[in-house]
Amino acid sequence: MKPDVLVLQEIRPDQMKQLEAAYTLHRYDQVGDPDALLAEVGDKIEAVVTSGGSGITRAQIERMPNLKIASLSSVGYDTVDLAACNDHGVTVTNTPDVLNDDVADTAIMLLLAVQRGLVKGDAYARSGEWAKSGPMPLLRSTRGKKLGVVGLGRIGKAIAERATPFGLNIVYHGRNKQDAVDYPYYADLKEMAQDVDIMIVITAGGEGTRGLISKDVIEALGPDGALINVSRGTVVDEPAMIEALQSGKLGAAGLDVFLNEPDIDPAFAALENVTLYPHHASGTIETRAAMSQLVVDNLAAHFAGKPLLTPVN
């Protein structure tokens, strides 16, 4: 008998085929009445496939008394009720490392797009305004600016490595100073915001970092500063950021993540000093395939009684 696996969020097609061959899949993500599905098969489910967007709740876990593993296609697991997983003996796995490069590339893409007005320039050329009004207003160079990285983990380090050839001076903030890192460290986030020109946020999400980029931090970054967020929407005080962008207290922003995704605040649409990207930093064929394979490989290790590749708890 194949083990029963609940799919809260599908993964890439090639990896879904591997799951279909190895397990009996129950498609929570496709069924019209998910509650009825859990009532029917909840006691059979031994594993769950999910994502950073879908997560898994305590209520769902409690309806699957034989659940042993939740394999997550995401680095962040703030949408997973980890306390409930621990309470019920459910191991969680995620997909670190395989998306470092694409997320770091996206952070640099947003940084350059913001600094050089890429979206505004595209519209300026397309609309005919260039021919009508002449050259765009001058912008600001990137070289020589100070970049503050909030969260110098694996992806944060990849961002810093990419930023260095552009002539940016790197500093960082995190819970602790890292002895093996040569970049200057700021224990005080507001102080770092005051000293840098650009801030990239790549810290973990969850309650521990909710609102970390506060109104005070945003305003310390200032009217010439730029904020890039490739972490989670919860990390930034979004209403304060919108107000600062509207009033000019913050110069610009480049955002891959938002509160209430995908129904983002309509105020963003009217802001010319923000570059928006639809939480797609890891959204390449290659990286999503690697993430999906890690989901499959963690499940295979679990059912073979082998050590998990990337356990969270």
C-alpha cells in the first residue's frame, strides 16, 4: 500500500509525477470541499506537501492524527504552525540554499531598478514622453553608496557578494555580530538606517520579526533612502512605509513581498517611487524544480527511515 499524502499546494509537474508514482495523493488544493476531504481521509494522511504560501494550520494538523511530516516548498516557514507541529510530533522540512542565487539576483535587480528608475524610464520611452519632453530627469549613481543588509544569512551573504562589484559599501544588522564576517555590524537597526543609502531586508518572517522595519526605521532611512524587501511582507510596517513613500519621508522602495498577498494595498498602484514584483524572487524554472525535488527527496528519506535532508524542527 502506498502511503497517503495530502497536497495543500502542488509542486512542479515532474516532481508531482514522482509523488503520484510513490504515494496515494489527496488533492486538498483542487477539491471543492476541503473540509469534507479531511473528514474522509484525515486519519490516513501520513505526510503533507505544502508551500510558504499555503503553510499548515493547527486545525488542519489536528484533523490528521497520523501525520508525521510536512514537506514545505519554501525557505520561510512562518505560515506553518510550528508549535502545533511540535505538539503533534510532526516534522517540518523546508528548501534552503537552492533558491539563494535567484533571490539574491532579484534583490539586486530591484536595487538597480529603483536607483536607475527602470520602470519609470520604460514608461517614459513607451509613452512618447521622451520625444515630447526630452531626456528624463537625472537619477542617482549606485557606486559609492552604503548598503545595509538586514539579515546576513545565506541569502544575505549572496546579496552582499553581488553588491560589492557595483561599488557598494556593505554593512549589516542581525540578532548577533558574526565573527567570520568582515562587513561592519550595527546592533541598532535605526542607527544603521540613518547611516545607509539603501537597505535590503532579507531576514526571516514570523512573529519575531513582525514590524521590525518600523516607522522610525523607515523615516531614519530618509527622503533620499531606498528600501528593498525580499523577505516577508510582515517584516515591514507596510502602512508606515506607504505613508512615508506618499509624503516623501522615504525616497523609494523595491518590493517583492507584501501584506495580504496577492491582494496588495491599492495605494501601491498610485506610487511612482516604488517598484513592485509579485513575490517571484525564486520564480525561475530551474529553482522551482530544485525546490520541488527537495520536497520529494525529504519525503522519500522519511518513508525510507533515513535522515531528513533539511529538517526545520
